[in-house]
Amino acid sequence: MSGDFEAILAESRRNGCCAECGAELHSRVSARSAFCSEQHRLAFRDRRRYRADPEAQRERSRRYYWENRERVLEKAAAKRGRVRQPGRLSCSECGRALEGRQRVTCGSNRCRAQRFKRLRPVAYAERERQKAERRRARRRELREGGGS
């Protein structure tokens, strides 16, 4: 995420999408907010604060840890033994049941590629452009080398 947070907020309001995750916002749910949830608003705010003064934020974190060390360690110990329930039970692309350590897609190349294409259209287009460029260069070499 770039450092121009005001521009990111303005663009998200203009496009009607969350500034943090890009999800479409419905005006009835959040009239003027640039975020789809309170969690995303806080994450954006915290990233903005950290970007403004990283050392002060690190110092703040260290101070909190040392002031609340026992509570932080107890909370971590309580989490340590629990089995985490998966947030998603089926592949986001094909709907097949997830197994083992799979979290979002079933692991097939097709589903991973579909997800990449859906979530990163600009990067996908650039990757495809580069692939086409390599193929053209290879064909050109074969024509020039094979024609002599």
C-alpha cells in the first residue's frame, strides 16, 4: 500500500469500495464510510500511524508489552493449545471441500490461477503480456534461425 492515504481514501469513496480490502460498499450499510467493517477501518488507521512515525509506534508496542507482560503471555499460552476452526470449508473458486492445511483454494493450479486473475487483474494482465512477448520472441528466433 502506498503512503498517500488521503488519495487511497478519496479513490475508495469515489469507487464505492473498501479502502482496506477493495470489497464493494453498499450505501445503505455504510453511508459515508470508506470501509466495509470496523476491523478494516482500524487496520487502515494503524497502518497510517505506523507509516507516519514507525519508531514511536514500535516504542509504544514495547512499552505496552512490558507494562502488561503477564497478561500478554497468559493470552498467548491460552491460544497455544487450541485447534483453530477453518474460516472457509470449500474452495473459493470451484467449491470443492478443503482438506488438510488448505485455507482458501483446493490447491489445483486452475483454482490458484483463477483466484489470482480475479483478485489481481492488473498483475495478471502484465504477466500475460510478458508471456505473449516471450512467445513472440521465441517464434521470431525460430523463423530467423530456421529460415537460413
